[in-house]
Amino acid sequence: MEESVIREIYKLKTERNAVILAHSYQPPEIQDIADHVDDSLQLSRIAASADASVIVFCGVRFMAETAHILAPDKTVLLPEPKAGCPLADCIDVPSLRSIQAAFPNSLTVLYVNSPAEVKAESYACCTSANAFEVVESVPSDSVIFAPDRNLGMFISRRSDKEIHVWNGACRTHALADIQDIKKHIEEWPDAELLVHPETSPEIWELADAILGTGGMIRHIGSSRATRFIIGTEEGMVYKLKTLYPDRKFIAAGKIYCPNMKVTTLPKILDSLRNLEPVVLLDPAIREKAYAAVARMTEITG
């Protein structure tokens, strides 16, 4: 059954002039059929530049919204429309405007894990890959950073700017357990521990490197280590095993995002058949958000 579904997906993809984008946290079978598997920043760039009429985004809603912001002339499909992000849901426009009123001389850098209407109220967006570089590029000495507090604190440790950090967090990365990680370090004492900046600061202290998913890929490519403990959503382990079959990887614990796992092959097939569900934003919001998202794609972490 799965093979026939995959064949039909490939057939319709060609007929629809579609490209399938998948985040590195997606299930293995979704990563396997995608044209591109990467982090949010790279997928945003691909969405904007792809020679395709249809973008099938295998991820969560804010990612598909970002693709639509950058490529409004293309049909952006989100195979599972209920694939949300609790981190993105923890901030809204009135809340952001409130902190902006409290710090009127600060420009806002918004993590891409956020709703489109909040992006529209921001100076620039960023991903974990380029958050520090984006903050440093902002033409103000004071910055509001939202919504992830751990990523904001990570940047504030490196930047001389005054950073006002919103108190939001990723539920998935909060599952990273320090005792689980210490156990893996004991079992693999020669391994490098790579953790995502959305994990807690106490976990950073154990890490060999604190990196977004794209940064992890690049780091492993240049590392002499042969074993790695991966402190981010467990789907990343499959991506790394695919890229580096000569290395060994283990997840740092049960770091599992249910929203990243709701996309299925039959849902992708239905999406291509019906060209639904389409992600569409109010044109006024999309146009306001474009400048902030474009700044994100222009800066490399």
C-alpha cells in the first residue's frame, strides 16, 4: 500500500509541477520522499526560489505561512492543517504591542516560530541558525526578542545589545532531560553532545556545541568525532544517519514533537490530488510580514 501511495505522489508531483519540502523533524518516510529536507531557514529560501507552481510543506503551520509570505505566486499546501506549534501560539499581536510600548526604542526580532500576523509587527525574523547575526544587524542598541526565552537568553550571552526576552518556550525541547543526557554521556564518553538553543541553559553547560539543526549538520561534517548525542527533536537523528552513514547518532532523550509527526503519506497524496489545504494569508498581513521575513533569508548564520 505504501509503495503505491509513493508512486502516486511522485506522479502527481510531476503533473502539478510541485516541490515537496520537509523539515528535519518529520518522520522518516516523509523525509524519504521529499525533494528537500532542511531547517526553517533553508526551506524558506528554497520556497522563494524553487521553480515550481506548488509547494507541499511537510512541517507545521508557521513554516507554510512563511513559504506563502515569500512566494505568494505559488500554491502552498499544508497536508495536515492542524499541524500547529505551541511556541508560535504563545505570542499574539496585542501581547507584542504591549512589550513594544514598554520599550519604544527597541526593534523587534521575532523567531520564525511565530504567527504571520505577529511577524507583520516585527522588524526582522530569524531562525535558530541566524538569530545572533540578525540581532547584531538590527539598527538599534536595544532589541525585543520573542517568543522563545531560551534562544533569547542564548543570544543575550553573546551580544552586547540590551535584549528584552519574551517568556515563551518550546514544549518539545523542554522534554530534554538532563539525567537522560548524563546517562548517554556515560555510555558514549567519546561522543560529542550537540544541543539546540531551545533547550534549557543547564543542558547547554554539558554540550560540546549549541546549534540549530542546520548548524548541527555543518558541525558534524567538519568534526573528527564518530559518535554524536543529538539534543533536539528525535527526527533529526534520522536525517543525520542519512547524511553521515559512517557516523553513529543517538537521540539525547525522548524529545518528541507530536505536531511534526501528523503529516502522513496519504495526506500528502490527498493534498496533491485536491490542491488543498491551501495556506493563504490576508494580503495586508502578508505584505507587512514580508520585510521581516526577507531580512531573515538575507542573513546567514
